[in-house]
Amino acid sequence: MFRNKKTGIMAAIAILMMILIVPTLIVVPFIGKGDEQQVTETTAEETLEALDKDLSPFDVRVLRTATEKVESVPIEEYVSRVVASEMPVEFNSEALKAQALAARTYITKHLINESAVSEQADVTDTVQHQVYKNEQELRKQWQGDYIQNMTKINQAVAATAGKIITYQNEPIEAAFFSTSNGKTENSEDYWEQEVPYLKSVESPWDEESPKYMDQKVLTVAELESALGVDLPATLPQMNMTRTEGERVEEVTVAGQTFTGRDIREKLKLQSSDFTIKQNGEHIIFTTKGYGHGIGMSQYGANGMAKDGSTYEDIIHHYYKGTKITPFNKLTASISEFAAQ
């Protein structure tokens, strides 16, 4: 009887222990996993490092137009922030690498050949040069995605660090824009000067861009005011010629001839590839593409990357006859310039 009683007590204790232990076995791994994930996230935040400063032989002095203060940042850090500001971060890494090369080439050429903004600054943070946002601005823009996004961009910049695009041993005019109309533009058809590596090439990937098509509607009075012409109530047939890149070369309006660039800039159109249609008192301009169309199309670069092209493929497609080379030979002269 005592044995049976003892056995019953032991069984009860065993059951009680199971009641206490089993929930712990169920809960503890879950809590542990959650804690581990939280620690990992915290660690990622704490250990996120800027690009290795050894990659940057000199600094770039950026005039912040909003505050009129100057920020001096290592060149590769400057490049990473330009890429973050100029190209959608969700783009393919090979497209981001191509953008990094273009940004680095632009600032290198500017430091060698162009005038500084002032004695204190090399460039501004606007489209006058290249759009630049600092860490605080990018954190505000991306919120909780900052670590992930900057990691992706820093990897693209590090993969191309110290490399620029050259033509005949000189850094190129690394022009780029958002979206083409299916082709890029010859430099001489939009700018005054002909640049041998900025030639019209096919860019069919741009049709996937959300900026590929656009419309702007103006009244006849608004069009008259913008162009400085007198128009009849019904627009006459307009004589229009087009460039090799299929953008408007010249158009005659009310006896006056304008370039496609004139029309684009005066009417603030997205592109100089446009058609004109009248609907009563309204004039409808339908455009294809977004930007001047010269050099590398960003959406085209992303389309090429998604199709399997490398950043080298992208660069050589949009900048004809160029090479990707280290800028070590230029470092000394740039560093001397930057130190002045």
C-alpha cells in the first residue's frame, strides 16, 4: 500500500513537471529565435560601416544649397551617396555599378578640368552637377530600409572603386538620364558640340519605365505666351524634322522655327521626342522618354542588367569606344588640386 501511495505521488510529480516543462520547451525556442533576430538587427545597425577610407585618395567638397554649408567627404562615399540620390535603389546591382562608374567619372573630370564652385566647394548637391544627399537625409528618406539600401549601394560602389570611364586616356563626359524613347541621342543633336563616344544607340528596355510616356496639355493662350508667338484658333500643319535618335530636331510654329530642345525647355516637357495635337482650345503634347537622351539611360541600364548584362556591358553599350580604367594615374594631380 505504501509502495502504491509512493508510486502515485511520484506519478503526480512527474505529471506536474511535464505541465511546467512542456510549455517552456515550446516557448523558449520561439523567444530565443526572436531575441536572436533582434540582436542580429541591432548588431547590423551597430556594425554598418562606411566604405573603406583607403579606397578614397581624396575628398570632394560639396556645397549644400539648402544650408550654404560645405561637406567634405571621401570620394567613394560621395559616389555612394550620389548613386543613392540619382538612381532607384531597387535597380539591379549591375545597373548601380554602372551608375557608380558614371558618377565617379563625372566628379573626376570635373575636378581636373572644371572650375570649382568657390574657394571652399568643388560642386553643388543639385542637378547642376550631381544630386547628393548625406546620411541624415537618406535615413529620413528610407527610414527602416536605410541599412539594407546603403549596404546594396556600398557593395556596388566598392566593386567599381577607383575605376573611371575613359576615352583616349581622358575621363569622359559621363552624361546620363532617366528614360529614353527607345534610342539615345547624338550629343550634337541636342548640345552644340559633337562628342565621339556619345552617339545614338538602341535602348528598347526603356519601354518598361513608368516615365516612358507623358502628356502635357496647354491652352492656345499658354502656348502663345511660352513661345512668344501669335497663333490662329486652329493650328496649321507644322513642319517638323527629327534627329537620328527620333527626337524633334526643328519645328516651325507660326512662321518661327524652334529646336526640339527649345520647345522642351520652354514648355517644360519631359523629352524632346513629342507629337502635337489640338483638341478645341487645348494643345496636347505627347512625349516619349524622360531627360535629354544623351549617354546612359538609367532604365535602359537596369533593363540590360535584368537581361544578364554586366556593368561593363552597360558602359560599353552607352558610351561607344570607351574603356574602364583605374584612375591611379590621375590621383596625384587631383589630390594636389583638392588640397588647394
